[in-house]
Amino acid sequence: MNSKFYVAVRPHTNGQHGIHKEGCPFISRNEKVVYLGRFDSVKEAEKEGLIHFDSAKCCAFCSKDMMNRENHDKLYHLTNILTEVQEAFLCCPN
């Protein structure tokens, strides 16, 4: 599942332009942003953000949210594989 990402035009005090996922509470409605597109991962959004600004980085809140979702999807996939392996062993004749 991909999400819309935006990069802030005005940099933070550290000089980095924040990249935010749509709905991030750390981007205000008054802030000028550039729409980056829809991405499946934070890394993809950061890659696109660096095309617009030399120092663009995803905000910690959005990174955490996306990483949790990616890890959840991987864990769900691994759980399905383990279930299939267990079922295969239960069905095998000794």
C-alpha cells in the first residue's frame, strides 16, 4: 500500500527539508510543500525528495509509521510461511 509524500519548501533549523506522509501531524496546513508522489517506502520518497532539495529527509514520525507497516507486512508473510510448513509436516507420513 503506497502513501502520498510531500517535502517542505522551507528547511528546518538544521537545514534539512522535511519529507512528510499525507496526514502527518508535524506538517501544518500553512506550510508550502512540493508533492513528491505515491511511494511504498520512506526510502523511495527520500530519493525523490533529494531531486528537489540537496538535504531532504523523512520526518521521524513518518519514518516510524512506515517502518512499522513494512515490518508488520513482513511478519505477516513469514507467519503464513511458517503455518504452511507446519501443516506440511503434520500431513507427512512418518
